[in-house]
Amino acid sequence: MSIEVKAEKVREYLRENGLKLKELAKALEMSNAYISLIMHRKRKPSSRFIARLLSLTGKPFEHFFDVDFAKKQNREGGEEQ
């Protein structure tokens, strides 16, 4: 199973609320670099990131994330070939 962020939906939320990525990072108590990696699909979103984003925005999981049950992940969070 692989969870991917819908980066366009996060950007849309930021625009609608007049926020910058660094302000989102501060609100989520996470580093700007980590969130940037998630947004560029270089890292998988952690359960902590998911929970905090959903709590902050009040949006449902499906609004910001896609789940692919066919993909397997290795222990480091990367996809196995």
C-alpha cells in the first residue's frame, strides 16, 4: 500500500487561506524541508503529517491523499520494484 499526497489540493488550500508552505510547516510543527519533500513526492507522508494536516484543515482523508493498494513499500518508506 502506498499513500500519495495530492499536492495540488494542498497548494489550493494554501492559496485559499493565504498561507505559504513555511506557514503550513509551522502550523503542523514540522520542518519546511520535510513538507516540501512530501509535496514533490520524494518522501511518503507520515501518519503524523496526515493526522496533523487533517486536524488543521478539517478536510477528509480523501481530499488530500490517494491510496494505491497495489504498491508495496520497503522499510525506509520507498517503493519496492
